[in-house]
Amino acid sequence: MRLRARLRDGPAPFGLYLLLALLSFPTMGAVVNGTAGWTYLLDVLDDGGGLPRLGIAVREWSAFGPTLWDPYLTAGNGFLGQFALPPYSPDVALAFLVGPFAGFAIAVWLTSALAGIGMHLFLRDSVGLATAAVIGGSIIALFCFWHPIYGISVAMLPLILWLGDRAVASGRGWPNRHALLWVVVATLGLYAGQVQVVIIVAALQLAWLVVVDGTIRRCFGMWAVTWVLALALYGPVLATQLALLPGSERSIWDIAYLIGASPGQAIAAVAGHYGSILVGIPFARGITPNEARYGTLFLGGIGLVLAIVGIVAGRRTRAPRALLVLLVAIPVLDFVAILATPLQEHLPILNSFQFVRIRHFFPFALAAAAAIGIDAISDRRLAQVTPRRLWVVVGGACLALTPVVVQMAIATRQVVLRLPRFDGADRRDVGWLLAAGGLAITVIGAAILLALLIRGRSRAVPLALVAVLVVLAGDRALLANAAPLLGPSISTFDESLALTPGQSFLLAQPGISGQRVLTFGDNVNRMAFQGLLQADGYQAIYPLTYHGFFGAMTAPGLVADPARYHYFHSWGARAYAFGPGVDPELVALVGARWLYVRDGETPTVPGLIERFRSGDVTIYEDPNAFPRAFVVGAVESLGDRTAVLERMAGATLAELRGRAFVSGHESTVEALIGGTPGPAGSARIVVNRPDRIEIDVRADRPGLVVLTDVMEPGWTADVDGSPAEIATVDATFRGVTVSPTNRRVVFRYAPGFTYLGFAVAAIALLVMLLIAGGIRVRRRRHTEPEGSL
């Protein structure tokens, strides 16, 4: 009784969930195998949502301090707008202390634990379920859909719902201590998660408060003030992204290209997604597709049975009913979001907002439904269910278990066939082994549950529930680590980002800090992870001007493959050299002196010199590569950016080296339009910091200093201390005019919009501190005994 009361009224069992989270994917692999452990490849090992972001931030800030500009990806970009997850976040702080890989592993471990802890508090206090149901639902939630690209933004939902409930139920209005903690968690979610997903969290919370806790008038004010404060604290990143989005590659995104927009495509997308995540193991032989890229929901047979019980026999109070409605509402909203995607092109600020991310919260609704099912069993509610409805439950459970049993047979067969090769097991071998074990446990646990359903009045119910919870934990752990391994988008840190002999060769080259690398056939962001400047890269947001330039540079490879051409010009987050076909003159212009080629053909660049070969990696040097800064004597003006790119695509090396190309009216270069083409002097970078570039220029005649770094809002320049206007030249780069003689040209990055964001965040932080102080004083007054001084 004492233990039951403690579980019911005391704190959540943090230790239990922290321990179980060690068994989740990819935490368990990182603990057991270190950097050789498997993790998600897509958006983790090749994007700013995962390890590259941590490595770049740690290396750059260790050298220069916290900067606002990152020169390492696609010729540079605003640091706070570059990554899927912000660089100012707890996992970056961890990475400084323990290194990028360990920081990543700790962050994903804590994310899974947070999901379990938050679900425990929510099911216990907000939904009011029995202890066994609370623990069972929390175990299922802990092993759910925790792809690191989303940070904690999905996992935080139950904790946010719980905090909102407590804040509203306190009766003290705003502010109170739960509302204050609500702001803290929401802000943490913004800094350690995807902002799009956190916005959906806020919308779901408002719907929950209105439906479960009261009227709009009662809840909306507290909800609005809390989230406004959280967004204000997120000000630096939010202001930067809002300023950069209109001029980024996201402004040309065609979301319908990937998810479809016709009713038929929408139905197929929704059915395929939700049908593939119910069990959580990718079915072989085309039974159903697998959501391998972003993880799966590991409900399995036991979870399916429990969810069916919850739907049929769960209690019908307001909170459980709302959760069951959510189970239906999420797929419907997903369907509507797909149909609405064509409308987004008329709303520029929302052009890249993916409303279909509502689907990431379906695992939460399913885990809640399973918890409601456990609650129905533990409270003997099944004894009150009519025999007809009970057999509906049993029949539905058997039907749900059928594909699980089929898959177990297939998995067992695959394991037997692969046994001779297990000494050198690949990830699929291990995945099938885990799947067979996990599904065997699933069937055993489901059989116990079916017996329990048929004998709902049995005195053995409490003992059986304990057995089911134990089986559930083992089953979830095995399936959680099996499902991703059977998908295509899995790799290891060692395979994708560890230092290679080829990179060691490059890092040893003199002057490498100012020379760019173009990658063929490998993870492009692995160069930036090791401190090499990249002409390519994978980012959440990067300038549209550079997107156009990169498309022209890689046009021969894109034209040869219509699917890649469509992908690049409709989506474009990946600036990859698709195939060996490139425009050699534009490769030289961007300063890509080194071409890192893995498992591919030699790039179509004349005059390449092979400098290094190791295994499947060959490194070529392009002796024609331009320096990062140079001086030209003439400017050619064309109608628009498209005309500039077309002209550059047909230009020779001599033309690119002797003149710059501009679009429209650039007043600062008028004097050089129609001038004499050719080099007009020399330029040498003497200060090379992310936020500041200083160039010593010797101009033989009036000319234009070209710096082949991206031009973005926030950059200013001066020549010998006098302000100078920066022209956007060669479609994307920076140019400043100089007169004959020796000059010092200085470029500084001073984004006023980001500074404004910092000011707003500072004010919000001050408000939070004053509120916290006021709450503390108020609580102290209420606890002081009468007559005290």
C-alpha cells in the first residue's frame, strides 16, 4: 500500500525511466559499441540536426568564441539560421564537455527518458489512470518515435500538457510556479527541438486545455502569455530565421513534390504512414512499408491489444475520451495538411512549414490508448463489458496479432538463413535477430493478455499485469533496436564522420584554411565536421543565391538525371554534387581546389591532378581553382540573376577571372561596367574569422575585390576605414570597389535582426526573473506564521 501511494502521489520514478532509456535506440548502441554503434543516418550524420552541428559549433567556438556566422557549409551562412536544431542548446554545451559524439548520445538518452517521465506525470495527474496503466503507457512512450532530428520537441508533449493542466488547475491565475516551469520547458523545447514541431505542440496544448480544463476565456490568456514569453526567450534564433527565410532556398520549396497534394496521393500517404507504424517492425515481402527514415512506433502485438481494449472498454471521462478522439484526429489533420499544401505557396512565411508533422504525435496518442487499455484491465472494467463487446476485443486482438505472427515467422526464417554469416554480422543480421526475439516476447505477452481478457474477474489480474509490464519493457527494448536496423538510413559515426586518411592529407596542406573542398559520393558534411571549408553541404536554411549558383555549377550532373534535377530545384536542402558532371569553370570560381571522391568516377574537370589515394577515396587538386579573394577590372551587368547564371555557365576561366557579373542596377559598380576585363591587382586575406574578414589589396587600376563567400543580410564593409557598399556579384558572392593603390578591405557580420532578438530575449529573461522573485516572495508570505516579523 505504501509503494502504491508513493507511485500515485509522489514524484515520477525518474530512475526507472533513465535506466530503461539506456535500452532505447540509438542509445544502447552508443553505450555498447561507442562510435561504432548504429544510429540514424538521415538528418543526423549528414545534417545540422545531429552530429555535424555539434562538431562545427564546438570547433568554431573553441577557436573564435560564440560567432554568428559559419563559413564552413556552402560558402557560409548565418549560424543561427543554418541548422535544423539551434546551435545554442544543451547538447552543444554537453558536446563542449564530453565531445560531440558523447554529447549526442547523452541527448538522445535524455530525450527518451523525458518522454517516459512526462508521460508518467501526464497519465497519473491529468488523465487519472491506475498505477499499472501509468507505468505501462510510459514504457511504451519511452520507446516511441525519438528521431534525434526533432530533439525533444515531440517527446516534450506530455510534459507540456501536464504543466498546462497544473498551471490552470492551481486556481492562482498567471503567474504561478507551474506556469513559470511551463515557460522554461517550452523554451528548452524551442532551443533543443525543431521550432515547427514545437509550434504544433503549442497548438495541441491549447486544444487540450480548452477541451479538458475549461473554456477558451479561462485558458487562452495563460496559454498565450506563456508561449509569447517562450518565443521571446527564443528571440535570437527566431529573428534570424524570419529574416533569412525569404531569401533562402526554402522560398522555392514545393512541399507537394514530396508528399503529394491530390486526394488520391493524400489517402495513399496517410494510409501508408499509419499502417506502417502500428506494429513497428518493417514487414518483409511487401506486407506494408517501413518508416525507417524517422523511426517507427514500437507498439507491437501487446500494444495493439491494449489499444483495442482502451478504445472498447476504457473509461469515458473527459480526459481519456479526448485522448481517444486525438487518436482519430491526428490522421485526419494529416490528410487535411497534405491537401492544403498547394495553398502554402501563397503564404510565403509558411511556404516551408510542414503541417504534416502532426503525424509525429500519433505515437503519443497510441501509447495513451494502450495505457487506457491497461487501466480498464486493472480496474476490472472488463467485467462490466457485455460478452459481445468482449469478443469484439478478443477478435480485434487476434486480427491485430496475425501480421505479428507472420512477421515473427519471416524474421525467424531470416535469422536461420543468416546464422552462418553472424560472425561478421551487418546491421540487417542483428536487426532480424532482435526482431525475432522481440516478436516472440510480444506473442507471449499478448497470449497472457488474451487469457486475461477472457478471465476478467480472475484474482490473478494484479500478478498478470506485473508480468505484462516486465514483458512489455523487454519487448519494447528489442523492437526499438530492431526496426531502425532493418531500414536503409542507418550508419555509424565511424563510417560517416570519423577522420579519414584523405581528410588528414587535406588538413596537412599549406593554406587549407582558405581553400574549399567539393565532395563526390560521400557524406558532404563530414568535411565541415573536421574544419574544412566546403563548397557543398546539407543545411536547413541556406541562401537562395547560392542555391542558384550551386545548381549552375552542378548542372551537367543534374541534367543527366531528371529525378535529381527535380529534387534539387523543388527541395534543395542538399547542395550535393550529384554524379561526376560539373561545370569546371564554376568549380574553379568557388575556389574548390580539392575534390574528394569516394566510390565514383573522376569529376568532369580538365587538368585535375591526383594527389592522394586510400582505399575507395581519391583526392584531386584543381590547379585552376581561384583564390578566395581576387580583384577584377570590369563588371558586366545583365537583366536578372537567371541571366547572370546563364552567362557564367558559358564563361571561360579568363572571363571569370577578369570580370564580375551583376544583375539589375548595382550603383556601387557603375564605374566598372564596360571596363577593361582582366585581373586588376592582388588580394590577400590577412584576418580570417567567421564574423570578420580583412583583405590587403594592391590595385593596379580601379577594380572590384571579389570575395567568394555568400552575400547575406547583415554584412557590412569598409575600405581603409570608410564605409563601402557591398555588391552581390557572380550571382551570390560579395564585391567591393577599390581605387588604385594599396587598400585594406574589411567585411564585418553585424546582423541587426539577430541583435534585436538578443535584446528581446534579455527583456523576457528579466521579466521571468522578476516573476520568479515575486512568486517566491508570495509563497514565503503565505507560509509565515501569524504574528511573525
